[in-house]
Amino acid sequence: MVDFLMGLFLASLIVALFTTRLYRLLNWYAFNSMTLGLLALLIGTRLDDDAMLITGALTILLKAGVIPLFLKSISRRFRFIRQIQPEIKVHYAIILVPAILVFTFYLSEPITHMITHNSNYVAISISSLFLSLLLMMEHKNIAPKIIGFLSMENALFLLGITATDGMPMLVELGIFFDLLMAIVVINLLFHREQEEGA
């Protein structure tokens, strides 16, 4: 089941790279966050880690529910362009995605020798990190950049829970605090873009 959810996590990021509608991109981010939350719940159940279970539930509630709805309401309020066209052409992106996947599997090979359980999880997490970075780079509009940043945070969180078999609660709370700060910055950026467009 963990392997299946890891595959869905990576696949949702790849599909998000080729999405040209803002609401669909938000839906893919919500799906990505949902799979991350379910992974945290599964790993927490396996390790009997209450902190991980709480984190998984909060991830599903906040990242898969509250944040996408918040971003949709802001995009309606500021009348963002719904059509988001990536700056990187599709045929280049089709070449880049497998190249990133192969590169990150080679990049993570020295690390995976130190991991006792499934070492592919670390490689998938690092691949997701690079794909999120590509999502940020391939758009000029601010909304896809923000979703790319949030997806990068998801990838870092996945790396933490798969590489270490759970993270200390303090680290998890720190990540949620960073996410809260990111939402404040997002709001400020939206206001700035609206003022520049006016």
C-alpha cells in the first residue's frame, strides 16, 4: 500500500507539470497532499507513532482541504487568469521529467546504501523535490509558483518521514509553522500582484 501511495504522489506531481488550468493544478496539489497524509498515517500506524498519526491527519485537513480552498477563494477575489501556460514547451518537459527521475536515482544512490528499508522511497522523495522546483520555474504567474513551493514542502516532508521512519514532533511543528508563514507571504504577494496589475 505504501508503494502504491508513493507512486500516486509522484504521478500527481508529474501530471501537475502539464496542467494548463489553475483550478486543476490546485486539485492535483490537494490530491498530492492527500496521498502524503495517508502515507504519514500508514507509517505512523506501522511504527505506533502518535505524533506521526496527528501529523498525517493535520496534513489531510490543512494541505488537502483548507489550503486549496483558500487559494481558490483568493484567485476568485483577485480575478487570476485561470489559463496557466507553462513557459517550458511540452516536448522539452517530456524529456526533462524522465531525465530528472534518472538523475535523482543516481544522485541518491550513495544515500540509499545507508537505509535499511526500501531505499527507493528516498529517491522518489528527491525526485519529487526537483519536479516541484521545475513546476516553480516553468510558470511566470505567481499562483503556480506558490503551488510549486507548497509541493516542494510536501516533498521535503515525504523525505523526512521515509528516510528516518518518522520525525520528531518538534520538526513536524516547525514545518507547519513554515507553512503558516508561507500562507502569509502568499497573501502579501497576491496583494502586490493586484496592485501592479491595477
